[in-house]
Amino acid sequence: MTEPLNEGQFQEIGWRNRQGIEDARNLVHYYRLTSDNRLVMGGRDVSLSYGSDMDRDLNPVTFEGLKNDVREIFPILRDIKFTHEWGGPVSVPLDMAPAIGYAGDKNVVYSLGTVGHGVA
């Protein structure tokens, strides 16, 4: 997460309506703005873990890569400061295909492995 962006940075980027943005490559990026105008960017590499071995998502190499991606995608932010970083497990099937169906009758619907697209 960056420090708050100022109006000049927003104008230079051309980000006008606070919409969330995502690219569709297998190297997924997604960006959001916080209520105080910080840019939050997530994505990049996903590692395979199971059971209680979930510390692999706290990866300094991935964090640095995301910071560099922000600077590459938004060159005007090349000197921006980053204030927070975090990681954690996500539900991503190895084949990148979600499973959606009914549990029993049609009153209960499940959605698994939607790579963050479950709500949409």
C-alpha cells in the first residue's frame, strides 16, 4: 500500500472514478483505492501450500516485485513511499478454473477457487 496519492498524481494517471482495476494475465494484478487515497496493489506470484504451512505468502521478493510493478504501471508514482505490505493464502486452483454448483438441492450454491472473482 502506498502513501496517500494527491490530486496531481490522480490527474497524471488518469484515474478518475475510483474504479477497481484488474488485468487478465496469469500474472494477476489488482488495484484499489482506500478511503484516504492510498493505492493498494496485490497479485503477482502464487505459491502452493497446504495444511498449516502458510508462511510462504509473506515473501519479500514478491513485495518488492509489486512495488516495482506499481512504478512501472504508474511512472508518475516512481518516488511514492510504501507504508504497508502483507500476504496470505488465496483460493486459486492449479488449473485456474473455478468450481461452481449446488450443494444438495438448488437452495445452496457453492463457489470455490474463483481467484477473487467470487463476489463479482
